[in-house]
Amino acid sequence: QVQLVESGGGLVQVGSYLKLSCAVSGSAASGVSVAWYRQAPETTREWLATISAARLPRYDQSVKSRVTISRDDAKNTVYLQIDNLSPDDTGTYYCPSVTTGDWGQGTQVTVSS
């Protein structure tokens, strides 16, 4: 089991970028694959990207050109950078551990025009 805490959300302007952080703690923290999901209001969660313990990234095709997932194992942190933000990026962002199935509470992102 691991614990995950998302941060870095907030109110941002259209066209800007945002870098979200996911702090991973627990005995298995360095060996887990971590994903990022987004849930817009009144919609289901959608998968954005995953990074494996070996740092291999995978992306959903719909966001691949604007999203970068990375990890810093020295800090037990996984990041998600989103470029060229649009109002469609508004939602709550989660970083679950794919390996253990644990989820954090999410961080809210609101993109304002």
C-alpha cells in the first residue's frame, strides 16, 4: 500500500501551463507505476498518462501533444505538466498507483478565459 497526495492545482489562464505533483509515500513508493487521471464536472474519470517504475511513459492520444509525465524517485514524486491549457482541462486531477490500486484525494484545476 502507498499513499498519494496531489498538489499544484489552482486557477490558471487559458494558454498557460501547469505542473502538477504527486507525492508518493509508503514502503513500495519507488517501485510503483503511477498514472494521472482527470475528472471534469459531471463526467467519468479519464486516463491521461502513466509512468512505470522504469520511467517509461504512456499517453492517451488525445493529450499526448500537450502532456508530459515524469518522476523523481529521489523525491518520491511524479509530475504531470500540461501545456497550452484550455477550459476543457478543468477538472480534478488524480494520481493513482497502478501497481497497488491506491488513490489520492485529487487536486482541482480550473482554466479561466
